[in-house]
Amino acid sequence: MRIGLVGAGPWARETHAPSLAAHPDVDFVGGWARDPAAAAAVFPRAFDSPAALFDAVDAVAFAVPPNVQAPLAADAARAGKHLILDKPIALDLEGAAALADAVSAAGVRSILGLTRRFAPETREFLARAAELRPVAAEAQWLSGAALAGKFAASAWRQEQGALYDVGPHVIDLLDAAAGTVEAVAAARYDAGSDTWTAQLTHADGAASTVSLSLRTPVLPTVMRISAHSTAGLAVLESRETPATECFRVLLDEFLASIATGTDHPLGVLRGLHLQRVIAQIKAGACPPTP
């Protein structure tokens, strides 16, 4: 499978590019990025435009800000290319819906880079949670990534904060562990600490709480997801599997989805569902603009 990459930032350099280059069933053709120097350093071949890249590949992986990804991924879908999408799939619900419509109309396959979902420790946690039929779940992801480090220079992360960066990961895990998120019962945002808190209700009657921040000075990052019922407790607080190994599994499942012509459960529609929940949390936490 010929796959190209859009974006040459830290995540592309550390995860996407090496994973694509190492996979035995992938021909990593090259990529496009706005910075020619970064493109030359990351891609085996740097293309002059996204359209030129799309013409040379069968599928496209994205590692760019969500407002850049949404229109480019829709163009790639309309060109008949399968998609490996970053999260969130867009910067707003309108963009996410437009991308989902483009993918559906084109009949291409897609998969969302919810990295931890492809780790064995996460799958063990979700299997245990399924046995419990949870009545409640809790999630916490606290990081100082917006204060210092390789992602601190990311403009969209600084502007949108933890809800958009780590929120898709956390909401997805709560949704998978405790049942489909149906509503946001309450939400609050503290801008100084970039702390988003929310209470969610789930289709099977469970309730969950979320706390997210990219401006909490803590090392290492605190990530803990738990679910419980009268049958016991399931806990996930490990991210021990390297991102490149998670991405290898993602590529395996992406290629299988294409080969069988079946949509992956973590495709663009999953991204759209997560975008809806994010939009509800943001609307509930932030007062309307006068």
C-alpha cells in the first residue's frame, strides 16, 4: 500500500514517519509540509503540494492541526484516498461533519489515530471493563505539555487546550468502557490552568467524570481511567507501549479494513461522535458570547 504523510512536526517525526517506513506492507512514498526544510528532513520524497502527493499514493496519513486536516482530508477522500486521521478530526463540529460526509460519499476507509487504543494494556482494560457493566467511570489526564517541551510551540494546542488535544483520547476511552456518551450533564473550564472538568451520562445508565489539563506542572503526565460496578474495578494508568508500536497495530488494522472493504470502528464516524461530545463540553463550560 502506497501511503503519504501530510505534516512534518514532532508527532510526524517521532511516530508517523518511522512507523510508515518500518511497516513491511507499506510503501512510504513521501509527504507534504508547509516547511520545506522540515519536509526534507522527514519524508523520503517531499512533494510540492498536497494534490501532487495525493496523485502518487493510495492512502494519506495526517499529522497536522485539526483546522488544516479537515479540508485537506476531505480533498484526499474525494480523490479516492484512504485516510489515517489525527485527532480531533476538525476544529469544529461543522468541519468534522463535512469531512465525514466526504469520506462516506467517496466510499474510502478511514482510521483515527487514537494511539492508546492500539496498546495491549488499553485493550486489557476495556475487556475487563466490559465484564463489569460499569455504573460509573472516572478519567484524569493532567500534563504540563503546554508549559514546556516539544508540543508547547503548537499554536492550536495553546489556543484550544486539553479538551481538543487529550480530550478525544479520554472521551473515547470512557465511551468504550462505560457505554456511548449521550449527554454532558455539567462542564466547567478554568482558563489559567487549562483545566476542563465535565460530568457525562452514558447510554447504559452509567455516569462519568472527566478532568483534563495541559497546564498542570507535573512530570510524568498523570493519566488514569477507571470504571467500577458491584462486580469490581478496572483501572488503566499505564502508557508503557511505545507510540510506534501502537501505530504498527493501527496500520495492520487499517490495511485489513481496506483489504476487506469494511469500515474500522475507529474510523471517521468515531471522530465525529467524539467531536460532538467535545462541542457539548465546550458549550457547557464557556458562557455564550454577548
